[in-house]
Amino acid sequence: MNILVVEDEPKAGNYLLNGLQELGYSVSLARDGVDGLHQALETPFDVIVLDVMMPKMDGWEVLRRLRREADTPVLFLTARDDIADRIKGLELGADDYLIKPFSFAELVARLRTLTRRGPIREEEHLQIADLQIDVLKRRVTRAGTRITLTNKEFALLHLFATHQDQVLSRSLIASRVWDMNFDSDTNVVDVAVRRLRLKIDDPFQLKLIHSVRGIGYRFDTQP
Amino acid sequence: MSRSRHYSLTLRLALIFALLAFALLATLGVALYRELERELIRRDDTALISRVDQLRNLLSDSNTLDLIKTKPELFQNMLGNRESVLSIAAPGQPPLLLVNPANIELPAIEPVPGNHVLVLSDVQHLPGLNGIPFSTVAATINAGDLGSLQVTSGRLMTERTAVLASYRLSVYTLASIAAIILALAGYLLVHRGLLPLRRLARHAQGIGVGNLAERLDSEGAPKELLPMIESFNTMLERLSKGFVQLGQVSTDMAHELRTPINNLLGETQVALQQQRSVDSYQQLLASNVEELERLARMLDNMLFLARTDPASALRQRQALDAADEVERIADYFEGLAADAGMHIVVQGKGVIWAEPMLLRRALANLCANAIKYGAPGSALSVQAIATDEGVNVRVSNQGETIPAEHLPRLFERFYRVDESRERSSQSNGLGLSIVATIMQLHNGRYRVSSEDGITTFELFFPARD
């Protein structure tokens, strides 16, 4: 995946560049809006991460000019948590937004969603190592043993299984599994993951759910 | 353009006073003038008629006629002034007697027949000379041998005109003087009457952030101003309360920020003191992330509380199935409750008219608290009860009773019942104030009760209008 990051704040630009490169993406970094627009028009990118508050040419202007020529997906970053701002961005043709401070894992998840082409095909059967999931019948077995899960535990496992190798942040999990779109002050997600582990990981040698310190969880056959 | 220009109340009232005084006095003067004029005319006319009547009597006597012929100067003096005219003549002949010192041209008028008694309406009023009215009356006299004679008597009303003119002048002068006096008096009175207002304005101008506790003085103020002073003072009361709260919130927030920042700073500085293993660096960074997430959450909550756009929240309300919503909350907290040894009992009926994310956030905050303070083995109950006016959502748990003095303050920002116990990284003291804000956004109500170990939070969402 080819990503352009337009961000004037040096530290933020650097960590976005490094973080995304480490995940194996090809990343270009522009330090201001003029350079960003220039690069965006020169090279075909799969997705653009665009900061709104920039000197010389702000994100809105970059977006406005970009949209005259290209429809590259754009995710904008804003420090202002007001609805008018977000609506403005979306009206100018942005595809998604994140409010600073945001979690890096969240950014990656959004970028993946933006660049996913075509409709997602829901797998009816999922197999990860010796874990088998029958999505329609909601039946889970591991190493031949039937595992009984509650509804939400199943939803959580299904989310993990369909996002293998990806680090999922707590807020993303909360919003996908329980439709709770806000950072709650509780450790509900940790508790739910622990209870799921108790059923699908603890009795077995190969662990599938891994904690990623400070970020969230990863579902993977590799430790 | 000039619509926004301010007019002077004092000037306006003074002008109105003046106009009214002038109009009133002038009207009165005109009415009296008319009365006077009528009276004067009547008097003059009566005099004319009585003169002609006298002449009638006199002339029916032949001696008198002889006297007129022989000594006309007697009659010329009889009238005594230059304004009267008298002519006695036989029809078609030069007059027997003509007294006309002012040489007034006599118009030909129809004489009243001899057998007719003269009345006021027989007097003719003519425009006369130089605008001065001329009244005249003519009568036929049966004078025995001489046949019928015509007597014409008239009078130029110079005196009357002069009297009336001077009266008119007096009326207008007096009315004007009265108007000016009233205008001045009105101006002074209004100016004086508004003195308390100017005093209040000066006082109000002196009230700023530094002395919000000061109140406007109603001493000596007129009764009409009291409601304004009172509401102004109430407004000051509210402002000063809000201001104190705002200041308190800023202070509290700064204190709240201290803990995570202190942790970040301290841990990081200690870690940098010497070389460490990769694992301990990772641990440090993870711990930093925790603190930073805490800061981000606090920021998010503060911004949520500061957001002043209730209209958009109200616009985004939807009809939500109460049963679904309490079920969802129970699902969300199922694990957490089980960890605390509690179980969740839900019951829901009706339709909640609310913005879904805000409703869930409010319920989540209440449930998180209920689990945190709930007694192990007890139940957390979430009920939605539909009434005609809306839906009551009750979240109650069993645990320690919250002392009554804390209850009213629970919904304040950063308020904590027990300072030492609750400064955990998960709680930032904003949860319940967010619930309060959410309920205000929904025009709803919220309350809490705590008795015999059962603490119940109740949220009321009004039904769709």
C-alpha cells in the first residue's frame, strides 16, 4: 500500500512515517501543504493522511485542489473536536477523519478500511490453526473440543479472526463488538478478552490472542 | 440606517409635554374666544335693534320729524362716535337725515316692514371696511303725513375687532409660555427622575470579574426600577456562581493533570538515568501510553462537557427500544460485573427518545460506577420504566450508602466522595458530570438516592413531543 502523509509537525510526521513503514507500507512524507499537494498530484497514492492545520496551505485547501483532479481516498487529522469542522472535511470530499490525539492502531485500521477494494466477503467458515469457527451456526471448536461462548464473546472472537495479524485497539474493539463509540473509563475490553482467552487459549499450547503493550490486542498464530 | 439610533427619553417627554400643553391651552382659548365673540356680537346687535326701535317710536311722533328737519345737529350728536351710521329717508328721495362721519358706503338692504317687530336675525353682518365687520339693520317706519320712511342704522365694529384681536393674542402667548414652561419642567423632572438609573449604570459599570460579589443598591430607587435591579442582581448571582464553578473546574483539572504528567515525567526520567534492558524500556513506554491515554480521555471528557451545542444532540435523537439498550449495556458490562462477583439484572420496556451514543455513554458511566462500588455477590439492576411523559432509566446497586451530604454534589465535575480511595487511573471524576450534561442535552432529569445500602441513579428521558 502506497501512503502519502502530509503533516507539518516534525515529531508527528516522523512517527507516522516510521510506524507505517514498519508495518510494511511504502510511505512518503510531505512537511507542508504545498509539497503535499504537489506529491499527491505527481504520484498515484492509495491513500493520503492529511493534517488540517498547516502553514502556507491548510489541509482544506489541499483537499479542495486535490479533488479537482484525483479521487484518492483522504483521511484527515484534526485537533478540533467540533462537528462543523468534521462536516466541512467530509463535504470537501474527505473519506474519513481522526481527532487528535488518536491511537496509532486506530489510524492503521482506518487506512486499511479506506483502501479495501470491493465488498467484504463474509467467510462462513474460519480456520486458524486448530481453531474452527462456523460463523452461521456460531459454533466454535478447538482441537476437536466444542467451546461454548456467549454472544459477545463470539462477536469478539469473530472480530479477531477476521482481522488476523492486525493490532486492534481497545476503542476499536469496543465500538465493533458493543457499538460503544467512546473511550470509556472502564477496562471492559480487557476483561472480555481475558474471559475469551480463558476459553479458547488457556487450555491449549498454542496461544492465539496476544497483548500488544500499550496498544491493544493481536490475533495471530505467531507469538 | 437611522433605525438603530438612540433617542433621548428626556427630550422626547419634554417635547410631548410642550405640545400637549400648547394644544390643550390653545383649544381652550379658541373655545372661549368663540363664546366671547358670539356674546359681543349679540350685544352689539341688540344695541342696534334697540336704537332702531327707539327711532321707530320717536319718528311716529310728527314733532320729532319736524325736529329732525329743523335741528338735524341734535341727532348727529346723539350717536356720539365716528363709527355709527344713521340714515332716515323716504323711498327714492335724498335722506332726511344722514349721520355718517366715517363716510361709510351704505349698502342697499331690504328694510323690515313697519308692522314687524325687530329680532336679532334681522341684523345684517357685512364684511365692511378694511376687514372690520359692519353690522346694519334697516326698518320701515310709518310716519303719518310723510308716509313711510326707511331708517337704516349701522355700526362699524372697530372696538369689538380690537378686543377680540387682543384676546387672540393673549391666548396664543399664554399657550406658548405654558408650553415652554412645561417643556422645561418636564425636561428637568424626567432628568431628575432618571437620576437613579444613571447611578445604577455607574454602579454596574464598576462591577467586573474582581468584584462579582457586589450587588446593585436598591436604596432610594423608584419602585419601577426595583424589578430591574432585582433581576440584574439575580443575574450577577448566577454569573458569580458560574464563575466560581468555572474557576474551580480549571483548578481541579490542573490538579488532575498533575498525576499523569508527574508519572510520565518521573518514570521517564528515572528510566533514562542508566542503561536498561529492552524489556524495561518497553514496560516504560507501555506505562507511558497508559498515562497518555488517561490524559487523552480526560481531554475528551472535558471537551465533551464544554461543548455547547445542545441543538445538534437534540436533532440526532432517535426512538430507541429500551429493552435493546439495557440488554446492550448488560452485555457490555457482563464480564466486568462477573469479575467483581456481581450479576446484572435488566428489565426494559418502552421507547427511549435519545441520541444513541449519548444514552449509551450515560448508562455506561452509571454502570461502571455501580460495579466499582457494588458489593460482591449483589446484583446490578438496570431498569427502563415507561410512563406517559417518557422513560425512566434506573441503575441501582447494593453497597455502602453514600452519605446524604454528598448526594447533591455527586454530579459536579471532579467531585469525589472519598478523595484517597478513588484516585485510580480509571476514574477521573468526570463520569457523573457527563451523565448530567447528557441529561441536560436531552431536556431530561437526573437524580440519585442512597438508602439502606442501595444506591439508585435515575435518568428521565422525556418522550417525543
